[in-house]
Amino acid sequence: MSESVEFLLKARKICKSFPGVRALHEVDFDLKPGEVHVLMGENGAGKSTLIKIFSGAYSLDMGDWSLYDKPSKIESPQQAIDCGIATCYQEFNLIDHLTVAENIYLGRMPKLTNSPFIDKKKMFDEAQDIMKQIGIDINVRKKISELGVAQQQMVEIAKSLAMNARIYILDEPTAVLSSREIEELFQVIETLKEKGCGIIYISHRLEEICQVGDRITVLRDGEWISTVPASTELNSLIEMMVGRKFDETFPELHISPGKELLKVENMGRDKVFSDINLTLREGEIVGITGLVGAKRTEVLRGIYGADKIDAGTIYVEGKKVKIDSPTRAVQSKIALLPEDRKNQGLVLIRDVLDNIILPSFKRFSKYNFIKKAEAVRVASEVSERISIKTPSLKQKVENLSGGNQQKVVVARWLTSECKIFLFDEPTRGIDVKAKSEIYGLMDEIIKQGAGIIMVSSEMPEVMNMCNRLYVMKSGKIVAELNKEDYSQNNILKYALTGTCD
């Protein structure tokens, strides 16, 4: 497939429907050699469905498409790989008990000469070389279960690069990466472009689209809206996405710190984090930031009882509590919106209603029987309030888009009686309109006297949404900043070096 072609991929009038949902209707898309073609749209606009057709995960209902200027019909993911299409999905496709190298070369492991056995040395060496290409220091002999979400994201990217494909599909590749890792990824993308490869790129981070993209195709409600240069003004792109003028600015928050809700003293977990001291008051949003590997997520999981802590004391509303499980955390009115919503935040095979009412079972039951009418009423109200796109509350969560799955996790806790909210990357993979809705909900939460601790990799987000900010490095809090002391340069210095000098 090294011959010169006009289009690496060309699709016309693509249609796809699911029960109760028209996902795509007569969508056009093409990809040229040496370009990054960005797919934009709100959650549920059809982006994921389109790339799953290209990657062989879905079959199309109507329409046609060609590869390398020749008619094509991809009927399986393996056939797509054989045709030079590598896909890095937003939701990871990794096997926890295998090593990084084994995941990268799964199904394609190198064999010893004249032998059916795997050449492990070659596999580990080549996998380590690929990790170096993307500027990430990960031991490829580690199991996936030992890695954080951001490191797993880099393994997914490495899997795609190892295929030596001609077409790369990258779905939200930077959602959990720091600015340094994003720069490394963009350098890799430039190298792929120079080789004549094409990249289909999906991101809700509007600020990076102009930096990495060449053209942009906007989808809305499963339909093609326009294909424009990546230099198009952001406000115009947003208007195309949502169908009207839209203000992307952060909301004016009603932060009014009251009494102390949560106090953590000298919390530690062996070889993970240590000496964690932080507080949260009513009516405030406190941020935790730092580079990938700073152990921000691990701190939230320690507070929530999802991971066992070895040292420290936790106080809720002035009372010492022992939180050794998520059940104890919920009893202490602590809620966690996890970074890995697919594996930790949802029961994918259950419907939207069941997922929303799960932590509030006692509220919606009597003598162990669900009070269905009340549950449906409350779930419907919160679903409408945060604009969950679903045909009905009986739709299985696994059939929703990634952004709408995130909203279901948020809806779950909004129906609870929790007062301390731990939000880990709450807007990861969510479009600009949905982000604004989440920000508005966070403001509602603090207005009602609750408090939020938010972990985010997006600097503008933590600087605009948080009235206080803890900066972490290598498992320790190295700085606590008030809003008047915020500076992007200072925050990055603390995150990189542990000091602002």
C-alpha cells in the first residue's frame, strides 16, 4: 500500500441505526495522505459510530467507502488492521493481567527463528523503543493493572504505532495527558504525516484542534454539517456543533466557603503517596493538579476507601471516621466520580435507570422492593437536567456515547444525599456544551452547601473552577495556592520541580 493515492479513505452517504437511535444519516468524510482530519461534534453526534465503521467494529446500513482509491468493505477489526487501519479508542482495550509489551503486540508477537515460541527479548526491546518514540518512560515488563489511566492511554497509542499502519484513528488521545505528553504525541503525529500517513483525530479540547489539525468535519445529531479548514474560528466551530451561538466561558461560581466538611491528616499509602494533608469546606471547589504520575487519582481513591491507606486520619464534619470501603465512604456522605468511568463508575450491562439509582437504593425502596414511580421520576428529572442523550431510561449504558456515560455517573451522585464530592477528571471526553452543563451542576452542588474536590489535567479548568488548589509531585503535596496566587507558570514549576524557585 505504498503507492501514491489521492485519498487514503473516502466515505459517502454513510448511514447507521441502532434500536431507537439514528446514529448516522448520509455522512460524508475523506482522508488525504499526510493530513490530520479532525472529527468534531457533541457527545452523541455520531463520531464514535463513524470511526467504528472505519475500524470494522460496526457494519454500515447504507452508503459506500473506499480505501486507497479502491472500493472497500471492511467486515471485522482484524480486516481493518490488515488493510492498514490502526484505532486508538477513547475507552481502553487493554488486558490487565498482561504486560505492556504483550498488550502492544497482542496477536502479533514475534517468534523465535524456526520456532513456535515467542521471542520475548525482541518483543520487550521493540516495545521499549516504541515507548521512547512517544517520550514516555514506562517499563514495558509491567502489567497493565499496575499503571494509572494516563499511562494506559500511552500504551493504547503505542499499540497503534506498533502496527505500522497507514491510517491512524485517535479518539480523545490527550484526554488524560499532561501538556508535556501532549507535545510528545504531536511530534509523533508530525512524523506520521511526513511519512504520508493520515490521522483521523477526535478531541473535545478545542484549543489543540487548530494546533494539530489540517481540516475539520463537524457532525451534529448524526448528520454531516460542514468540512472546514482547521484555522476556522472556534466560535464558528462551536456554533456548527450546537446549532446556535454558544458561550464557552466558565460560569460565575457562587463560592462561599463555610464550615469544614472534610479534613485529611498525614494520609499515606506505601510507595504511592505520603503526608497528604488537605481540607474541604462547604460551598467551595478545591482542585488537585500535577503531572501524570503525581498520584492525584490515588489520593482520591484513598479518601474514598477504594484503596487501602496505611497511615493518616480522616475527619468528616469534625468527626473522625474510618473509611475502609466505598460503602463506608457513601455512609459518610462521600461520593466519587472516577476517572475510569467504564470500569469503575458504571454497570455497563444495566440500564440508565438502574445506574442512576444504584447508590441510593434505600431511598427508592421499601421492604427491598423498588418504588418504581419515584425512581423513574427522579431519574427522569436529573437526566433532563444534565441533558443525557438516551432513547429512554431503559437503554443499556453500554450503548451510550462516552460523554453520556459520564453524565450518567454524575446523575447517580446528584440523586444521592452526599455532601463531599470527589470529581476525578469530570469533563474527560465531554464536548464543550456538556462541559458547560457539568460546570453549572458543580455550581449548583456548592450552592446547596456541599463541597467538591476536583482532579483535572486541564490547567484552565482548575484555575477557573477552583478557589483553592493543591499541587502534587511524586505522591506528595508540594504547594497549596489560593486563587489570587494562581499562575500557570508557577503551577507548572511546582508540578515539575516541587518548588517555585
